[in-house]
Amino acid sequence: MFNSGANLRASLRASWRRVDFRGGAAYTFGMTIWFASGNEHKRAELSAILPQVELRVPADAGLAFDPVEDGDEFLENALIKARSLFRLVKQPVIADDSGLCVDTLDGRPGIHSARYGCVGDVRLGDAERNALLLSEMEGFPMRGACFVCAMVLLFNENRFFAVQETLEGELLREPRGEEGFGYDPLLYLPEQRCSVAELPPELKNTLSHRAKAARAIAAWLELQNPSGL
Ligand code: IMP
């Protein structure tokens, strides 16, 4: 019998709902994916790119989540976060690890971006961290830098999809802009002629390292489930 496009899509959808990711719920429209982060800026950015997914963070469930990120690379740390949260929730998890890499500083602060300049366990605020980086960069004419984001969508200990993306720019000599968070006021984007913190949030969310990584994850989900996302 002739199967119309709509019928085909409906039957694909029905069969997809029976697929189990082994260790997690089947992927369906509106499924829950945990996000291994306490950063609400990041959750908002990711939610905008995966609007069909309910993103839950550990704090939503009152979970204490502070894994030791002792990897040597962004990707290693993203996997550490993803696996740690998966062990707690036994559901699909997205985790990312990101930071600012400055060419002249051999890629620092890099994986230590969040802890850059911290004394013991006490972290600096964004403004203090930015001031410290600018002082370290004083006198350096070469200003190339980029944000890096490694992102992992993990379904169980052994099954995951991973991607690493960048947002390239130049380090400014003083902070510019009020939007965003972290090092956003320091990274100038020549093509946009402004700093990341001067971009409207919607535009940052199409250009950023995290947005590009999240879109790759969304595309991968789409490949698994043409009818869902
Ligand atoms: P993470 O939460 O371990 O990935 O640490 C990331 C750190 O890198 C943040 O605390 C920020 O300082 C910095 N960072 C990562 N992504 C961004 C961004 O999009 N804008 C500004 N700073 C960022």
C-alpha cells in the first residue's frame, strides 16, 4: 500500500519511541537531558539551541555535583563531568568544558579559565579575573585568542558523541560591553566589530563556541531521530 510522507513519519516516530539508549530513556520529543553545570548562562544558551529538550541541572534535583576536573584537556574534563553526573542520574547527560585560550600565553588560561588567579579555593569574580589577564598581557602586541568548548552528549559509560568548537578573536586592552559572562568583555570579534559582551545574546548564541558545539549535538540527535528534533 502507498505510504504517504506523513504516515511514514508517524511510523518512524512510533518505532523511534521504542528505541532504548541502553541505560537511558529513549530519545523522544520533550525528553529530559541532564546538563552537568551550575552555570545558568550556559543552560540558557543551550536551551535556546535544544528547545525541544527539557534540560535539567543537578541543582534542580538538589544534587550536590562538584566533580574533580583533573583532565589535561577540555574534552577529558567534559567527559569527567558527563560520566560523574550519569552515575548519579542514569539518564542522558550533556556536559561541556570551556575556556579562553590566549596564543601568546601558550593557550592559558585554557582549562583553568574558571580558576584563573584563584587563591586556594577562593575564585576571583569575572571583573577581577579579566583585570588580572589584562595585566598579564600588558606589553604583548600579539592578541590572538579564542574561546574553546568541548561538549559531550553521553547515553551511558561507553556511548557518547563528542565535539570541540572555537570562537576566534583578539584580546582587547580593556573590557567592553555588558552582556554575557566571564571573559566576554575581553574578546573582540573582528568580523562583528565588537566584543562578545557587546553582542546581543541571540547573536552570541549563533556564533559562540558553545552554540556551534551544541548545534553539532542537535544535528547528531536529528540524525538519530529525524522526526524528533
Ligand atoms: P567551565 O564551566 O569549567 O567550562 O569553565 C568555563 C570558564 O571559562 C568560565 O567560568 C568562564 O570564565 C570561561 N568561559 C567559558 N565560556 C565562556 C563564554 O562563553 N564567555 C566568557 N567566558 C567563558
